[in-house]
Amino acid sequence: MANQVILPAQKLLLSDLKASFPNKKIKKVFFQCELRSISGNDATFGVIAYAGKRNPLNKWIVGTKVNCIIDEALPAQRFDIPLAFGNNELVDFNFDSKKKKSKKTSPKNISQDKLMSAINRILKSKDKSKLLDSILYLKPKLSRNPHIYYEVTMDTSRTITNPSPPAPPEG
């Protein structure tokens, strides 16, 4: 009896994200685990994503669900239970250069802001090949408390997601 949670690494195609939330600047990407299969005592989860932003009334509007794709290039991660899941978020903090240089600004928030800026530039680009070639790679990790979070990379940008809870939602 293994009783493990299996989380394969995932890929999110930016073209799918754009199709789910057309003609809008993305302020946040929400990631959630989705149960895909149970085999014996092991549960395998995938990842789904939603793009979102706040409307003028400060309410969140989100696009349609985007299924991430298993990244076969990396081995699936196995985690022992108990284990907590929550939303994981990438946030566009819209930092100016002064805020980025402030010692009070979290390096994680700066790296998220940089990645989200790159994502929004690609989504607005007239170069369709750039959109079709852009992929977010998500590698599952385990925090100390233990919650699942993701290391997210695209090209040379890398950051980690905010698990929420336990972290307060950002943005």
C-alpha cells in the first residue's frame, strides 16, 4: 500500500491560455490540481489553469479552463500523504523600477512580475509564431507545511507560484 499522490510535470501552451481569455491582459494565472486517475492506492493529478483579471468593480473575471499537458521529459513526482492542495497563482504585480529595487519587495514577487510581463508581451505580440512556440513548464514541489506549489519556467525566466492558501491571495 503506497498511498501516494503522483504529480507529473506539466506544460501550459500560451496559445491555449490566450484562447481561454481573448483580448485581455492577464493579471493572474490560477493553477489547480485535478484528479485524473486512481490506481490501487495511488492518485494521479494533472493541472488546470485559468487566466484572470479584475473588472472595474474589483471583481475577478476568469477565462475558461485550460488543461495542462503532461511533460513526458521529466519523471512524475511522488508525494506521501497527507498533503494539501490549494490554488497556485502567478501574479502580475506591475512593479515600477523603484519598487523592484526596494529591499522590501520579495524576490519571488519580482520574478513572478517579470514572468507575467513576458507572458503578456507574448500574448499581445503580432508575431503569431512567438505565441505558438511559447510554453510554461510547471514542475511540482512540496513546501514545508506541506502544500504543493510549482516551479514555473519559460525560456530563461523562472519563478515559483504562490500557494493560496496558506499564502494570502496576491494582487
